[in-house]
Amino acid sequence: MKKKISVLIIDDSALVRNLLSSIINSQEDMEVIGTAPDPLIAREMIRRLNPDVLTLDIEMPKMDGLEFLEKLMRLRPMPVIMISTLTEKSAEATMEALALGAVDFVSKPKVDVASELQLYREEIARKIRMAASVQIKKPTPVSTDTNQIVSSAFGANRIYSTEKLIIIGSSTGGTEALKDFLVNLPPDTPGILIAQHMPEAFTKSFASRLDNLCKISVKEAQGGERILPGHAFIAPGHSHLLLKRSGANYVTELSQSEPVNRHRPSVDVLFRSAATYAGKNAIGVILTGMGKDGAAGMLEMRKAGAYNFAQDEASCVVFGMPRAAIEVGATDEVVPLKNMAGRVLTKLSSFGMDKMNVRI
């Protein structure tokens, strides 16, 4: 009989501990082996019980979740799912938790809404299974020596067209992967559109965090913005992000149509719009993520003439989305995350050569 996934719950709310325990223990392949009201008690339980996955509340007495997570990932890295309230303050703390090494996060459950509770049950179970399969590594800083990356990519011939675009999709693990990719891009990088699976309350904080770290401008898309070099737009958590044309210009468009692949924003929706309106002027990038969202849309992009990159398995938190894109034949190159910015910049510099049928 296959061993069940063992879970330790750390939360100061007895109601949340009981609810999470009920959800997890109702699954055939996982079980709660302990609960703790604060990190100080949890510390000894981790040593004694050696759980496969932790769920960790961000806001707790005695030691907050972020302080505990930092110590844990430094001394004993293991899969952690953060439990967060949907507030601006909690969103910022969640972004910090992901930067410290948490695998993913879920919102605090609404125990009084039966339909939402069922969806929450499915989300918790899905993310615990995913977390249990992840190989956790101590967070390591990624080089942000943009000058070195740019010089190696371009030499003395940095030529961009305002018609070129970079279209990116990501999910689990994507917040840090996007940061590691975007911080290495120069200020005149072609316009970028991003679909990252993330709740509505979190995308604005995420965009703001990236904007502070990057040489390009990063903001949450509002719809109707002209897409210019040096600007990246992230899909808001409540809407699909699409590429459109207005005359000679590329612009953003938001849609609150039904979720695709259970997601809104959906990577497939963004990629399909890029296939329609950008074609061979687009570079597609699919990063770490659970599921297969983006594979079908990226294939449409490639058929329309786009050049597509997938993150390699070794550098992914979850290889699901890149694997799905590779398997359907949607990608041109599979690249480690640390090399992705350089390869994309190199490809952009070669667009003039492509007209002479030269591919690099």
C-alpha cells in the first residue's frame, strides 16, 4: 500500500486547524499527523514527526510565519504551503514567503459558503499532492548582472523593433521564476505580457514588487494600455489578459469570460491572442507551473510563426506546464531558468537575420 502524504498544520486558529484537518483526512492519499498553534510548538513536532508537507499561517503569535519560514528553509528545507488572508498586507507577506522558498499558497477558507468550501477542498488537496512531489532546494540568488547577460546576447548590435513582443505564462513557482527572468532584462526590452495564476488580491502587490526590482516597468494591466518597449503587464487575478491591435499599435485587453483550464487569467487565452495578433513577432515563454494551461495556446503561437521557449525540468518547481507544451510540439527550445533571459535576448537580436532564413 502506498504511503500517505503526511501533513503538519501550523495555524493559531483552532477553527482553521480543524477545517484543514477534516479536508486533508478526507483524502485517501494524505493524512494530518499533527497540528500546532504556533511555530515554537511546531519546531519540535517537525523534528519528531518529519512531515512531508507543512501548511503554515502567515500571521501568528510568538513568531510570525515569515520569520519561521526563513529559519526553516535555511536549516531544514521542506515543502511549505502558506495559508493567507486575501488582504493587501497579506498579499505582500505571501510574496515574501514565496521568495523565501514556500512552494505555493492558498487563501484562508470561508467556512460559511458551502460551494466555495468544496472548491477550497479540491484546491488544498491538489496543492498538497503537488508540494509532496517537489524537490526543495535552499533558495539561491540568481545572477542579476544584466550588463553581462546583455553583452553576451547582443555584442554591439542591440537592435529592437517595437513590433516584437515577449509573451509569458506561469503558475506554481512562477512568482520567483518571473522575478529571476525579468530582473535580467534591459530597460529597452520589447513589451511583455504575463499570465501568472494568482488570486485577484495578490497581482497588484506582485507587480509592484517586480517593478521595484526590475529595470523595466512592471504593472498590473488595466486594459487599453499601449504596449511599448520597457514595459511589462501582468494579468489581474480577476480577468484574462489578451493582446489586441489598435491601428498600428499593440494594446492590452481584459476579459472576464469564463475560466479556461480552471483558470482566469488563463495562459492559453493570452497565448492564443498573441498567435492571432502578433504571429511571428512574438516570443513565447512558458515557465514552471502545475497542469497544462498554455500548451494548446503556445502551439497556436508556434504555428503562427512565433519562437517559443520552455523552462527545463531541473529548474522548475513543477514541470507540468512546460512538459505539456513540449509534448504537443509547441516549443523551439528548452532552457534552464538561469539562461532564459540571455537566450530570449539573443533570439530577439536575431530577428533581422530570420528574414534571411537564418535561425540561431
